[in-house]
Amino acid sequence: MATNDNILFSESSGLWAEVILPLALPQTYTYTIPPDLVEKVRPGCRAEVELKNKKYAGVVKAILNKQPAYQTKPISNVLDDEPIVYEQQLRLWQWMAQYYMCSEGEVMAAALPAHFKLSSETILLYNEEAGDDFSHLGDDEFIVAEALLIKKELRLSEVQQLLDINHVYPVIKKLIEKKICLVWESLDERYKVKKENYVILNPAFKNEDELSKILNEWKGAPKQMELLLAYLHLEKASGEVLQTELLKKSGATAAQLKGLVDKNILRVEKRAVDRIKTVAANIAVDFEFSTAQQEASDAVARSFDKKNVCLLHGVTGSGKTQVYVKLMEQYLRKGKQVLYLLPEIALTAQIIRRLQKHFGGNIAIYHSKFNDNERIELWNKIRTGEVKMVLGARSALFLPFKNLGLIIVDEEHDASYKQQDPSPRYNARDAAIYYAGLFNAQVLLGSATPSVESYFNATNDKYALVELNERFGGINLPAIEIIDVRQVAKKARPDGLFGRGKVMISPQLKEAMQQALDADRQVILFQNRRGYNPYLICGTCGFIPQCEHCSVSLTLHKYSNKLHCHYCASQYPKLITCPACGSNNWLEKNFGTEKIEEQLEEDFPKNKIARMDVDSVRGKKAHDSLIQLFEQHRFDILVGTQMVVKGLDFDKVSLVGILDADGLLSFADFRVNERAFQLMEQVSGRAGRKKEQGKVIIQATNVKHPVLQLVQQHDYKGLYQNEIVNRAAFFYPPYSRIVLLTLKHKDKTVVGNAADKLAASLRQDLQDYIVGPAAPVISRIRNKYLMEILIKLPKEYGMSMTYKKVIRNHINLLGGEKKYKAVSVVVDVDTN
Ligand code: ADP
Ligand code: ZN
Ligand code: ZN
């Protein structure tokens, strides 16, 4: 029976909509579809709905014709004429939510660009690019635009008051489309359009004759001339010239630049960084395969007749990228869409240049650092099928493909495919396989060092396996020399500056570097994680400064001259007096990339050195240009962390140094050997890719470590054999599926009790599969104490959603207890 309320709200159309809200709610919500919206509501469209007095733009998941058992409110508006996602994306969201034990709302929030996600809390920003001519706007749009122009930002709830109508969201949607306003996500600043000054040459001087004419007839102002030459040089090297970069490189002043601008030779333009460049959509796959590549490529094609997933195991430098290219071409010609996944955005610059050579404007890049207008533009072009190929990191998986034919997962072993925080904590490689299945599309996983899981699947008939065992051009894999740094330490540096017998650069490495540099070659030095940066220790009492909020020692950063916590990003001034003993006898221990760079500048004064790590490379642009500059041999030595090892292709690198292999081999993690092998093999793979065999020097103390021996032999299969035996013995993946629960609370006792309670409760159903609880190595982060419970589910269980529900129920039971209400439980499925 219809209640009064119901009649007040709307007449019933006899239809309801199941709506996903972009929140961490355990479920979807159902709303009444008013008769006048019946025509417009479709799955995949956004609908404006109310929840607890707040408005949200949710995505319609399904249309129901059965009245739910509870009272439902009506949908207020439908925002899209065309669905913004297709059924396949909705199914991917649902699968991810179930498999990774999160909510569909969380997946939706991760999947959609900010501009699609409106709520009462949304802050709208005035788009400075918009100008102030609003004559083309409708009345309501005009009112909001004017208010935005004056106030620069408005909360959506304020707009609601401003308009006093029931159709606010459609108005906002139009303003976004007309680029009058931007959506700001308060938690995340990356959506701000970042603009910078670019310097460009007056097109009149693009003509070489015109240019040499002004240069030849130049009078006076020698500094301006120097500046112009510097500009031309930079422009040639990197195509685009940032004003700041130009002034820095040329040592010129802004006034001198203005001089050239006044003469109408150069121009300064404010431009959004990262604008997608438009390139003609041609296809030019104009290279020949080697025999080995041809065989591998044929084998991949044949495998797709039988199985949808194929693992291409090809040694570093074997030309896997070229194999991908020809395969992609086949799908493109069939009119299918192709997704090329990379573990990290950092890599896109080089790969995209390689791919654009072959596919021109057919291929686009998608990544989270793009501003939202661009992301939406690309989103829509993928949705309509206008863009056929996309290169991107894991979030590109969420794009609304229409006709997906192929997904390439390059460097499939890479841990960056797994999202850590926030939820959904998904692995894009694994999700890609599910997603492709929805289109009956194929997946090609590629790696020189496949993950144990993938290789297991490939050798157990689940995936096809294709091997490419030789480098392109027949060059041998690099020769690897292992240096025992303990021997070196005994002789060198009696001052013990680096403590515990650590040697930064051994004489052997130094000599090999000199040889490489003398031969006009380049060198890469790899130092694991920036956390290995120097820390301070009191030379008198041994006190090590720790973060006040986390149980970790602080890292000394030279650029800020402060102590940093890498877990919560707190910074502290460098200590002068030891709080424990009052002395001021501080020693710097260990060495990081900064310290190495410093040492190199001393040892190789004539050579140019660049450093690449999270601190030196802020933003994609800096990263790209550093790689480009290294490619162009503007630097001789590149020092870096993980960032330097991944899939990059450099011609002139003949030597790679791995400075501290011990650091790689000393993690308490069941994947430690696999990861260490992968890293060392990958970083070695940067040496000697063209023309001549390269060389790798690994510095270590435990030189007999089996993994080092395997790296020396480039013996992936040996590594796999060792690992798979251990995984079976200790019931780790691929034999089990792991769910890691991390409990957090500010009180140590509370979190300890909660963990005991939860573990006991879980054991009722999953007795044999529960490990712990135990405190993790870093047991306190951001003022919260942590406890972990590890669940090792048998494979069959792990894939089944039933057991995940069981686990969720036990977590909910715990949360239902008053004293544990404030304990948060983070669930991570298939941890990495
Ligand atoms: P991988 O990804 O397997 O490490 P790449 O695809 O980067 O290897 O290839 C290594 C180098 O060899 C690259 O510079 C690439 O351009 C070159 N190369 C590979 N295959 C060919 C080919 N068939 N023709 C010309 N150059 C090739
Ligand atoms: Zn002290
Ligand atoms: Zn901290």
C-alpha cells in the first residue's frame, strides 16, 4: 500500500534503480524511478540521489521491477543522456568489490575521473581559462558562473541554495562540459590544472633562412643572443621549452627574455602542463622481426586460438615491445581496442614515443596526473570507440572500453600493479584478466622475470607460454661480477664513515666506471629505496632519532637538511644535542642516492651526473625530461632507485652497478628472493642492449647468496624452481591465496586484544588457515599501533567469494563490539 509519503514524493512508475554511490558503503541503494525519468534512466548513467540529507551523483547499476521491502526515495535527476560506463565496467566494479573485499562505491570512486563524481561536498572551482563571457550560457548556468567568477569556488550545497531549483546537478554538469568550472577533490590536489610558462619561437622564424638571417644580422645585446641560442638548443632536444628551465639552463634573466619577447622573436605562453598532443592517426609498423621474434610472435598468435591469456617470457632486450607492436597492429586493423598497461607512469614517456612512431594518434595516454578535462575527453573517446589504443598505468583499466580486443600487461611481475592505498587494493594484472574475459579479449603478459604466480599458471596449462630467449641483434646478456665489499671495507675508509663495513663504491666498480666513461659510454648505478638514505646515530650512546608517530628511524635529507619520516611524511629539524646523552657527536650512517651523487661528483669531476628518485623527480615532467636527457647522453652517470630499472631502453649504457645487494635480500617477506632477483635482473638488463655486451657489478657482503648466483647465471628458471618448492612447502601463493588483515588503533592494548579476538573468531571457521596475530616490523604508523592477521586460503577458497564473506562477517562482528568500534581493519587480498 502506498503511504502518504510515497504519494508526496512521486507517483510510482513501477520501476526502481539500484544505484552505486561513490562511498565506502557496504551496499548499493535502491531509489524509485519517477515516471518522467523512466525514459532517461539507464544502467551506466549517473543519477542524482539523496542519502542522509546529502546529494550524490551515483551510477545506476541496474533497473529493478520489484519493490524493495523498504521505503525508497525517488531519483531527482538523470545526468547523462548516454551511459558513462558500459555493462562490462559495472561488472568489473562488482567483481573487484567482491574479490578485493571492498565496496562497489570505493571501486567506482577509484574508477571515475573527479568530474563525474558530484556530491553536496564537492567543491567547484572557477576555471581561469574560461574567461568571463557567459553570453552562451542558460539562465541557471549564468547565475552559477557569475557566482563562481566572483567567489572562485563554491560548494555544491551552496549552489543548491543559489538556484533554489531541483535541477542543480544537470546545471553543474553543463558548466563542467562548457569548461566553466572544475571539480576539486579535497583529498587530492592533483586535479588542479597545472599551468606553466612555455617559451616558443615566433613561427616566422621556424624557417631556417629567416632564423639565420636574424642571427647573422644580430647587433648588441649579446646576452639575448646567448639566450636565443640556448632556447634553440633546448627546443631541439626536448621539443618543449619551459621558461623556468630555459632561464636556469642559460643563466639568463627574466629581463633578457623579455627583451627577446619585445623584439617579437620569442613568445611566452601560459599552457597547461601535459596537454595531450594531437598526432595524425596513421599506422607505420615498418620494421622486420628477427627469426626468434617471428617465431615468438607466431606462437603468441597461435596460442590465442586456444587460450585467452599468454605469458611472453623474453629476456631483457629481446624486443618484447616490438612483438607487442605487431600484435597491437593486428587488433587495430580488426577495429578492436587495445589497452597497453605499464606498471608505472614513469615509464610512459619512452614507451609512448616508441608506440607513436608506429601508431601516431591512434594511441593515447591515460594517467592520473592529467587534468580532469583531458581525462574526461579521453574517457569519452574510448567510450565511443574513437580512440582505439590506450597506454596507461593501472587506473587505465577502468576506462569504458567498448570493443576491447587485447590487453598487454608489460612487466607483468611488477609490484606497482598492486594498489596499496586506498581501497580498492587491486592488482591490475589480475583484474585485467577478468576484465578481458568480459569481452572475450586476449591478454598478453610480458616479462623477462615473470612473477612466480604467472609462470606457475603458464607451466600448468592455465595460460599459454611463449619464450624469447635471445636478445635482439644477438648480443649476449651482460656479464655479471660480484664484489665482496667486506674485503674492500677492510682496506678502505678506516674512519668508518659508512659504518658496518658498508662500501659505497668499490675500487673495482670505480675502475669499471672509468673505463666505460673513457669509452664514451654511460653508467647506471642502482641503490635500493630511498629509505636507505643516511640516518643519524649518536656516536656516544647509539641513540637514533625516531619519528614521534611511527616506529621508524628518521632519514636525513640533504635538500631540506631535515630529518624525514617516510611513513607519515613528518619532518623534524636536524638534532644538535642528543636527547639521550646530551652529546653532539652525530654520525651519518648508510648511504642513499643523494650521498652517492655527492661522492660521484668528487670521484668523477669531469662527468655529468643525474639522480633519479622520488625526491629528485617530482612530477612526471621532470622524470620524462631526465630520461630523455639521459637518452641523449647529456648525462654520463644516472644514479637512482627502483625508478631506473624498469623497462627503459638506453643505447649507450655499458655498465650497471648494483651498490647494495644485501639490502635487497634482507626483507622479511615470502617474496624476497623473487623480488630481489627481478630487480637485479631488470636493472642488469639496462646494460649493453645495443651493439656490445654490457657489464654488471654487484656489491654485496653475502656473496654466496643463492639468488646472487642465479642472477649471475641469468637463470630465471632456476630461481623459479627454488621458489616454487618453497611456496609449496610453506603454503604460499600460488598454492594459497593470501588475505592480510591489518588492525589499527591508537592504543596498543586495545589493538592487541582486538586482534586476538578477531583471530579466535576467524579460527572458528578457518582454523588451519589463520596465522597470527603478530605485530608487523613497523608496528606504529601515524600514532596508530598495528597488528596483523594473515589468512592463507587454499586456492579454491581464495577464488570463491563465499570465504571472503565469511571473513567479512567476522570483521563486522568485531566492529559490532563497543570497545573495538574504533579499531579499523584494513583488508588486503593478494598482498604484494
Ligand atoms: P625488451 O622490451 O624485451 O627489453 P625492447 O623491445 O626494448 O626489448 O628491444 C630492445 C631494443 O632492440 C630496442 O631498442 C628495440 O628498438 C630494438 N629492437 C627490438 N626488435 C627490433 C626489430 N625487430 N627491429 C629493430 N629493432 C628492434
Ligand atoms: Zn647520545
Ligand atoms: Zn612518522
